[in-house]
Amino acid sequence: MTTITSDTLKFVERLEKAGIPRDHAKAEALADVLASGSQELATTGDINTVRTEMREMRLEINGEMKLIRWMVGLSLAISTGILAMLFKLFFALPH
């Protein structure tokens, strides 16, 4: 996201030197700042859209994490079973 920079104080002082009253100069400076960056500012709708997308992504990630936990758990259970059978086989064989 780009940052809008503007030296509004300098702009207001320039307008005052040109004979514009301070209140009008402030209003003009504010209008200038808003007009120069209005296409860069996020609206409430934009923010709500991003929130919705983030919520959907979080739900998707949570689902994937649940699947990974099941897969890791199942892999550990299978590995433990295989190791148990190998130990049993090893100790059951005559030496």
C-alpha cells in the first residue's frame, strides 16, 4: 500500500500568503490531500471484503491443519505398530 505524503502546513501557509483566510486555506489543503489520494484509500467495503477473504482462508487453513494432524497421528500409530511387530519377531526368534 502506498503512502500519501503532503506538506499541508506549507500548502496552507502559501494559500494564506496569497490572501486566502486560514479556515479556507485549511479546507483547501484537506480537499487537495483527499483528491490526490482518493483512489488509494480503502473504503469500508474494501475492508469488509478483505475480512471475509481472510476468514475464508483461516477456515481453509484450519481444515488443512486438521487433515495434517490426522495424517501425522496415523503415521505414528502405524510406525509404532510396525516397530512393535519387529521387536516381537526379533525376540521370538531363537538365537
